[in-house]
Amino acid sequence: MFTKAVPRAAPRSFQCLARPRCRQELQQILRSKTRSLRPRTSIRHNTGYAGPKKKTYFELLTEAFRDNPWQSALAVSSVAGGILLLIYVNRVYHSYFIGAFHQYPDEVAKPMRKALYWDLHNPDPQKALKFYKEALRKVEEIGMDPFSKEVLGIKIQLASLFERYHNYNKAIEVLEIVRRDCYAWVDKLGGIHMTDGKRTRVLGQAAAMGVKLGELYSLPYVDDQEAAEAALVTAVETMLKEKRRREKEGVKDGEGDWKTDEEMGASFEALGHLYDSKDKHHLSAPLFLNALSLCPPKSCHSVILMNNLATSIAQQRPPPSFTNPTPERSRTDKKSLLKTKPSNSPAASQTPDTMPSPANYRAQATLWAINALTLSQSIKPPDRTEECDIGCAVATHNLGEFAEMAGDLPVATNYYREAESLAKGIGFEDGVKNAQEGLARVEKLGTRQAIQ
């Protein structure tokens, strides 16, 4: 059965499109640019939700320490260490590489930095020598004062380089040239530089180089005792001459300080040891006494000097013109001890029969050794140092030797045993060895006397 469908009404939207006005609006919409489908305002803003709160650095650090304490501590320590290292490197750079050379012109400072680097920090003697020589060439080119503190410092550092690498002859050569030039400058121009301190500085460095030359000449590798004696005598005479000039004329304004008692005492002691090694004990004794007079009375080094003086007196056979120092002599009476007595003095008129006998020398030496032992026992910490302990053992050993020389073997044995015990207690191996040798000698002498 054929049926006819009833027409349905068109949707409302299509009815709109059928209208001319609607079609025009649709075409305009299609021609226009597509706008963003995103809303202009965020959903969070619209809803009022601000999200999670941002944590501070302190909160993050606290949380990290709570979750990983060891790793966090290591990280913080590494960062802090890096910062401190950076500060230290920066300070060293400015104080050493910049500050230490600010008195040098740039032409000299540059090779000097390299020389000291290859000399002290990354040792390479050939490169260090190359840059020291380059620095000295620049000094001559720009006309720096050859007797300024900076230029003399370069030359002394060059000698030190030779010494450290056992090229002692080169070190001696450099120091001899510089010392000779310093004395020549003082003789020629020192008078016009009295008040600016330059004469004092140059003369003091010349004397110090003399002491150093005495040390280098005395080394077994060089072993030039005559040259060592000449250098040390010149140094000591320079120090005493300048000191006496100041005492007589007074210190002028701007002259500056002269050598300290410690520096002068060290030069006297060095020359005294040299004379001892050459068996010139009659010359070493007054030098040790001078060094002792310049040493603080309650110091452990005074103990060492008293022992040196005791052994020097015990071994000497002085010429008739020599007057021996005794413990009763004033510590400040040192001028007369550096000179021999004039020919009209009572000491010079002594005959061999009236000269002190070996027993007299031993008695004086024994007094000095007892003084050394007493002083070493009286010094307490913090003034007490290792020198006091060694000096105590040495003084006891010396008393044993003096008793052995006098033929008093039982007393010598007791002293040697005590010296051995003291030396063992402080780990003084040379003292132990010498005491044992002394005991062996005394035992042989006792056996020989028993047989006779």
C-alpha cells in the first residue's frame, strides 16, 4: 500500500541559513581570523586556586638535610671549602705574587716571579738560574741601585740557589763579589749615607755575608779553613768596630739599629768553633765568653756556650801573652778578651814556670762545667728547651773527662754512667756513644793501673 510521507518541518538552524541575512553573517564569520579557543583568564584565577606555595632556600636546605644528611653535609662542605680556597688563592696571589714584588719595576718583577717559582715552588735549578740572570740583566738595563735592598736580595737569593744544589764554589763566588762591593761602597760613599740608614744596612749585610762565607768555607766539600777564618774575623771585627763607634760617637738620627746581641753572639760562636777545630783553643775561649756575655743569662743556649768554654779551656796551651777567662770575670768585660795583652802587662811578663799548669786549666774548666750543669737544672718550662737537656748531659760528660784527665777514675766512671743515663733518657745518641767510649777508656786505664 503506497503511502505518502508527511513533510517534516526543517530544523531551526537550517531555517536560519535559508535566510539571506543569516547567510551573510556566516560568510563574515568564516572570513574572519580564527580566534584562540583559550579563555582570556586562567581557570585558576577564575576559580581562586593559586597552586602550591613556593618554598624558600632555607626550607629546601632543611628538607635536603632531613632526607639525605650525609650527602647534604658533604655538598655544603665542598661548597664552603671551594669558597675558602678561592679566597686563600686570591690572598696569596695578591700578597706574594703582587705584594712581594711591588718595589720592583715591572721589567724586573716578571722574571723574579718566574725565578722564585722555579726555585722554591716547582724546583728546576736551570730555569730558576735563567730567570735570576734575566732579572739581574734588567736591573742593569734600567739602572737600579746595585746596593738597594731589592737588588742585593736577588744576588743573595742566587747564592742560596747554588748552595741548595751543592754548588758551593759558585755560592762562595757570588757572596765574595757582593761582599767586596759592599765594603768598597761603604768606604767610598758610606759617609754621605749615615742618616738615611743605607750605610748601616749595607755594612750589616756585608758582615752577615762574612759569617755565611765562614760557614761555606768550613764545609767538608770545600774545607778551606784559612779562608773561613779570614771571613769570620772580618765579620766579627766589622760588628765590634761599628758597635764601638756608636758607643763613642752616639747613634745619629736615621742611622737605624745595628746588629742585635743574638746576631753578634752567633758570629762570635761561629769563629770560636772554627778556632776549636784548628786547635787554637786560646783564641776560641774569649770568643765563647763574648757570645755568653751577649746571651740571655737564663737561656738554655747559655748552657751550651758554658760547655764550649769549658772544653776550650781544658784543651788549651796558650802563648804567654794570653790571659784566660775565668767564671769570676765579669760577663760584660769582653773588649779585653778579643785582644792579646800588651807586652808590658803582667801576663806578658810571665815565664813558662809561672804560667798556669794543666791542673789550673782543668780546675777552671771544671768550674764552667759545673756552672753549666747548675744553670741547666735551674731552668724550668716554658723557658726550658731541648738545649737544656742536651747541655746537662754534655756538662756531666765533660766533668767525667776532666776527672779522667786528673786520674780520678772512680769519679770519672760515675760521671760517665750518669751522662749515659741522661743521654738515653732524651734520645741523644751521640751522648750515649761518647759516654760508653769514656767508660771503656776508664776501664782500660783501671786494668792497666791494677797490673802495674
